[in-house]
Amino acid sequence: MNIIETHETIDGLLQEWRPHLGADYLAYRNHVYRVFNLSSRLAACATGEDSEKLGIAAAFHDVGIWLDRTFDYLEPSSRRALGYLAQIGREEWSEGVHQMIEQHHKIRPWRGSERNLVEGFRKADWLDVCLFALPSALERVYLAEVLRTFPRHGFHRLLVSLTLGWSRKHPLDPLPILRW
């Protein structure tokens, strides 16, 4: 089925953040790997630089929830990813990684730069967040294998809890992460 079970960059970043992720570590780790595998398949890039860009975006895309302690996490997550790219000397990847993170909750298709990667990533995250219930070009047997390899471990309960907590404090902006 070509499920990618380990990725050096993802694993290194998640280990670095593990103390901040706490009890949510496994839920977030598996979400990151589900999104990485789905987006790799949707964007048809299992190796090379595009795969590494997807891995970095996957690791960083929601991490602002924990590292910046906010549900309005797209900008903080992207800022951290761009800092990481500068640290590793890959600033030329900044636009694509930034757009994958900033647009991953976009409702309508992305028409800007790095369209293949951004759209693959956007569709992968929506597919995972919606419990694989959305229509997809990915085969059901593949989705089942991804989920068997990377079980949810309460990730969706965590999303509901975070959404309700934010909504109580910000009733006029209940989902600041959505993009049209």
C-alpha cells in the first residue's frame, strides 16, 4: 500500500515538541502522519524535495495549538515552519510550506502558487478531519490501511474540545482557522 511509517524530519520535530504536546502527542503524531501520507498520495510525490516539503508542512501545520497555546494557530504554525526552513537553509521552500499551512483549512480550492502541493495537503487535512467521509480520489482500502497504521487516538475528540473552548471565549469568531 506504500504507507510511509517513518520520516526523519517529522520524527525529529515531534520528539522535540513531545514535552509540549504532552498527552496529545500520539493523537497529533498520527494526524501528522495521516495527513502526510494522504497528501503525498494526492500530490503524487512520495520522494524528493516535494515530499520533504509535505513532511515539514505536516509536522508544523497545527503545532501552534500546543507551542503557542492558541486555537488561532495558522499564523503561529506557519511562522515556526518558516523559522525552521531558515534554520536548515531551505528558505526557497518558504512560499510552498507557508501556503500549505495557511490554506489547509480553505474551503474552496487553492489557485495560487505550488497548487499541486497546497491542494493535495488541503484535501488530505480535510479528509482526515472529516473522518474520511468526504469524497476522495483515494481508494477506500488505502484509507483503511492509513488509519490502521495511524489510529486516531482521540484526535477528533480533542478537536471538538478545542473548538468548544474557543467558541465559548470567542463567540463571534468560533473558527478563526477557516479560510474561504
